[in-house]
Amino acid sequence: MNEPLIDGPSILFLIFAAITCLSAVAVVVSQTVVRMAFWLVLSLGSAAALFFLADADFVGAAQLLIYVGGTLVLLVFGVMLTASGPYLKIATSPGETILGAAVALLFMFVVFSAVSGVEWPTDNLTRSVAFNPAGNTLRPLGLSLLGTRPDQDLPDSDQLSPGYLLPFEIVSVHLLVVLIGAAYLARAKRRSAI
Amino acid sequence: MQFGLQAYLVVGAVLFVCGLVCMATKRNGIGVLMGVELVLNGANLNFVAFSRYTSLGLDAQIFSLFVIVLAAAEAAVALAIALNFYNNHLTIDVDRANKLKG
């Protein structure tokens, strides 16, 4: 009976979940866009910590690298390039604020009741043996992006389970096209037509 | 005391609702983009939680990786559009984008 009331990972989960939720609320509430960017960094970073707690180490690392390191820098550059003053404020009227808060609380109530009303199947034990549940997802993730899924192969079959090679290629080409298009859209305009 | 799938889903729901309200109420175009990021992050949190607690396994993590990559692409294009909008209108207020209103 010496079991503690709450164990370490649960305490960490509580802390990071609280930071995530409060920072997300602060993103909505804060008025200047620079403060919104700061709270968004905090929210996305602690969401990455939640990913680590859920044994998704590669996804958490990718979240930290791509979101917090890349997308947020992009957003801050957008803020810098579009602000006409140091603290640009585009305020909404009080009536709109009250209406928005009411709709938000109502919608949150709907989503919470939907989430808590479902009996989710948690068959954690039926997971295949080759997939190591305690983190260490780098190798199976890389293999599945290369097109093989050794964690899904049936033991008595010669067939290989299909992976995600084609979606990976599509997403790669899509990213290339999108970045070229974004650079084309955001280029500096020529002053005079030739 | 252990936190299971339900707790992750609640956090994801909070992120989703905050992002949706951010998209709907912010008049700054960059703020709307931040709302989109919050919504996508809530969906990602749900994917990872289902990967951990149900038999969905690795597929959910791969899907959340795709979501992260596509969110980066979306942010790049949307920021380019926002920059163009600022160059043409000298403001980032999305309420001023009413040229196509019938």
C-alpha cells in the first residue's frame, strides 16, 4: 500500500497539459500578434512534450524542429513584414468578444460531452510484437516511409506489408512545389514593367 | 492515478476549440494562421494519443508526421498570400479583404 497517489509521468502530463491548454487560451485572448506568437511557441512546445510522454519520440522531435523551429519563425517573419507599428492592434468590438466567448464555451461543452460520451477501445495489448511500445519509433517509422512494415508482417506469410512510400513521395514533391510557389508569390515586385 | 486516452483527447479538444475561435474572431491575418496551427496541433495530439492507447499503432504517428509537413507547406503559402495582401492594401486586417463581395 506504499504506492504513491500519482506517479512521475502523470505529474509531467498534468504540467504540460496545463501549459498547453492555458497557452492556447492565451493565444485567443491576447490582442497583439507578437504576444500571440509567444504563447503559440509555448503551446506547441509543451504539446511536443506531450508527444514524448505518449511514446512518440520522433513525432515530438519533428514537432519541435518543424513547428517551433520553422513554422513559428516563418510566422514571426510574417508579423515583422506586415506590421505598420511596433504593437499592431486590430481590436474586435466588445459585443463580438462576448459573442465569441459564448460560442466558444458552448462548442467546448459540445466537444467535451462528445469525447467523454464514447467508450474508447483501449486494446493496448493487441499491438504487434515488433513494434516497441516504449518509444524508440525511429526505425519502424523510417522503414515504413521506405515502403516496408516489418511490424505489420504476418508471421506465416511471404507477403510484405505495404508501407507509405508513395504518400512520402507525393508529400515531398508537394512540399517542393509549394515552397517554389510561395517564393514566387512573395517575391519583390518589379517597379516598372519591361 | 494514471491518465489515459481520455485526458489526451480533452487536451486536443481544448486546442481545437481555441484554434477555431482564434480563426473566427481574429481580424489579423497572421492571427488566423496561428488559429489554423492550433487546430492542426490538436488533431496531431489526438493521432498520437490513439497511436499510444489503441491498436492503431504506428500508422497514426506517420499520419501526424504528414500533418506536420503539410502544415508547414500551408503556412508558407498562406504567409506569401498575406504578404501580397499587405503589399496591395497596406493592412493585414482580413475584414478589408472584401473586393470579391457581390
